[in-house]
Amino acid sequence: MAIQSFLVPLGTPAPAFSLPDLNGTTVTLASVEEHPLLLVVFLSNHCPYVRRIESALGALTSRYAARGVATLGIASNDADAYPDDSPPHLAEQAKRAGFTFPYLYDESQDVARAYRAACTPDFFLFAPDRTLTYRGEFDGARPSNTVPATGSTLREALDLALTGHPVPEPHTPSLGCGIKWRPEG
């Protein structure tokens, strides 16, 4: 069942984190502070909503990296229950999709909770002061339609934010697979 992302209030500060990438290198919020914009994307390998856009996401984020946008992918699904979302399979996805950004593994799911991530994919764009300036969809592409995956909605938000302009609301929530939370222990 598809779930919409929460529309976290604009202006919300980016929560700090410290997570390993797929090679075991620790990445923190502070490690990307020199970049004018930060795009945080909650992803998974098994979700058809992510798979539908993953190659377009890889291409778009590579283009915007050249313009100073830092992108961080975060996988927070319970990999015990969903083994396709374990780090070795995430590495396969990164290669397949052309992800050049750090892909982080949130095993505790604390970062997903801090960001109020609800689904995969879930997009959070932060301004230079690391306050939320956009949250919403990549574009209108879904597994059930033939809309081209171009990232048009996110690209418009990135272009506005790069020129110091606010991204006018309303923002269309992202739609995807709900995050697979670990059972409460």
C-alpha cells in the first residue's frame, strides 16, 4: 500500500546525524556543511516507487552535484525483514542506478524518525542555513503510470533554492512504500 510523505513544516532545521555509508565511512550533517544545499533522500532497494525513478534520480543528483548540491541517500528499512534493503543489496542498487552520492545505512532507524520520513522515496531539501525549504515528490512518475521520470518537481525546487528563492507551496507529497519499521522490542 502506498503512503504519502509527511509535509514537515518548512523552516524545520535538519536533524544532526552520524551514519555509515556502504563502505563503513561515517558521514555526518557537518561533513556536508560547505555545500549550499543539502538534499536528503530516504530510499530503499525493494520499493517499486524507488525503482521507477532511481536512474533518473542518479542522473539528476549528478548534474546538481556540479552546482554544489550535496545529496545523501539514507536507507532505514528493517533489513532483517526486508533483506533486499541490506547494505550489499543497496550497493548493487547504487551501481545500477548510477548513484554517485553517499548512500547511508540507518540501522537503528533513529535518523528516519528524526526527519519524520514516512516512505521511500522521501525527499527533504535544506537551504544553506540547513532549514527545510522543500519536501515532496520527485515528479509525477509512479509504477502505475507512464509519466516520464525526469525529476521535474524536484528540479524546479532545486533551481529556486539555488538562486535563494523560496519554493512556493503547496508541495505535492512524495508517494511510495512505507518505511519498514523494526518491531518495537
